Amino acid sequence: MAADSDAVPRDRTANPDHRADTDVRKVLGAKAAVAVALLAGALLSAVVASAYTAVGTIPGLPDLPPLVHFGLPVARVLLDLAALATVGLSVLPKLLGFDRPRHTEPVMALARRITVVTALVWLLCGLLSLVLQAAELSPDRPVTTQLVVDYVANVPAGPGLLASAGAALLCAVLGLLAVRFGESVPAELRTIVALLGLLPMPLTGHATDWQYHDFSMISMELHVIGAALWTGGLVAVALFVAPRRGLLAEALPRLSRLATIAIFVVAASGLFNGLMELAITPGVGLSGLVSTGYGQIITAKVGCLVALGGVAAQLRFRLLPRIARHQRTALLGWVAVEVGVMGVAYGLGVVLSRAPVIV
């Protein structure tokens, strides 16, 4: 027995630097899994769904180049992910609180620098999406500045993308100021500007002419904002706060309350918008849920939402009490699953906003 009792301490304390390096590698690997799950889920679902809902050759019209057909949904997915990352990083100080600056400042300082990067990616993807959408509308014309100008002047999606890109640029400027002056640049201001940049996004999708069009636009904007706050906040907490148990115990309950509201907003607004598009389309109706590719994508998004509800319940009712007690949990593994499903939903949403309802 004496030999066994001596062996255990030696095993636990042997080579502590190696154990520390192993722990760091595990955390970095789990964080990478979260980021990859979101990015891969969104890109793969967007490309696959774009191919699934592709319209065949229309007589008299030239075919879209593959770069436009598949590059546009990829650019839009990257735009959405960069925007939600900017929103999540901007709201992170509110989730952490300001009563423990010695502990929170290192996290927020890094988040402020990354926010500048995500805002610039948002800006570039917005401008790229603008060019690709102009090329999509006029595939028989060369891509020139005049083509883009004409698109902005005549298609509502053009000013919408420009406004979103402008908000991204302002987010980058505010981020640089925050890097220099810290929280003297209020987190509330950075969050509001980022959210305002999401408001034009519904203009870049389907346009409807039914009598409650304005109500539909508000519903779509709520859908976009709710999804960005939920997903962006979760990714920000997972990547920047998860290894710090004290801060995590402060931030996660706040995020959980925000996510609870967001999931109901996202579900209600998404179902309303999707079903209404089917209902007002002549010759389609609600039966289009199973008879059209558009409806099948809606069904797939509902499946994603159900899966997200299950994972969110696991985090809320099983992991959150342990996190509040500063206990070790498999949080990053569950978050990777959740953001992977969120990524799939985002990719499907990008295709849904562009796919013809009758397909």
C-alpha cells in the first residue's frame, strides 16, 4: 500500500511543465474546433444548398460563371460570420462586467484587437458581395465600376450592402480607438453600431410585395440581430473566456439569459418569414415545404433550431450549475457542436435569402 500511495503523488507531480503544455494544447485544440465547426458548417451548407437549389439554364440568358454562382454564397457566409463575430466581441465586455478590471482587461484588450480584424473582413466581404451580386444580375456585361454603380443605383440590395460595409468600416475605426483608449470607447456604442450594420442585410435578400411588407422586414431584421447576438456572444465567450473559470462563471449566466430570448426571437421570426414567402407565392403555398427546394431548406433550418435547442438545454441545465461552482466541464466540446449547427443554419440562411421560392 505504501508503494501505491507514493506512486500516485509522483505521477501527479511528475513533469508539471509537460502537463501544463498538454493542457494548453488541449484548450487551443478545443478553441480551434469551435472556430472550424462554425466556418466549415456555414461554408459547406451554403455550397451544397446552392448546388441543390440551382436553377437550370434559362433560354436566352447566359449561364452564371461558377465563380459567381458559388463565390457569392461563400462571400455572403463570410460576411455574416465576420459581422456576428464583430457583434459578439463588441458585446463581450457587457457579458464580463466591469467590476473586476484586473481580470477582465487582458481578455477585453485582446478582443478589441480582434474586433478590428473581424470588422475589416466584414467590410471586404461586403464589397466583394456587392461586386458579385452585380455580376450575377448582369452576367452578359463585363465587371466594371459602372456595372457596380448601376447595380447600386437600381437594385435595393446595392445600397443595403454599401450601408452594411460602411457600418463595418465604422466598427473598425471604433475598434482602433478602443485599442488605444480602452473602455473609454463604450462597449454599448460599439455594439449598437455593429447591430445597426446588420439592419440593411434583409434588403439584400428576397423582396416581397405583399401588403405587410414593412412588418416582414422588421421580422427579418429581428431574426438577423437575434442570431448574431446569440451566435456571436457564444463564440466570443468560448474563444476568449472559457479557460478562465472565474470569468466564465460571471459571463455564461448573462449569455444564457440573452440566448434564451434570442432563440425564441430567431425561431418565431424565421418561421414567420419562411412560411410567409411560401404562402404568398402563387402556385406554391405551404405545401411548398416539401415540394420545393426552398421549403426543404426551411425544414432543414427548423431541424437545426431543434438541435440547437437540445444543445442549449444541455448547457443551461447541466453545465451551467457546474460552471457556477468553478468546476471543470466539457463546455468547449458542447459549444463546438452548437456553433457547428449554427454554422449550418447560417449557410442555409444565406442560400434561402437568394433561392427562388418556386425551386
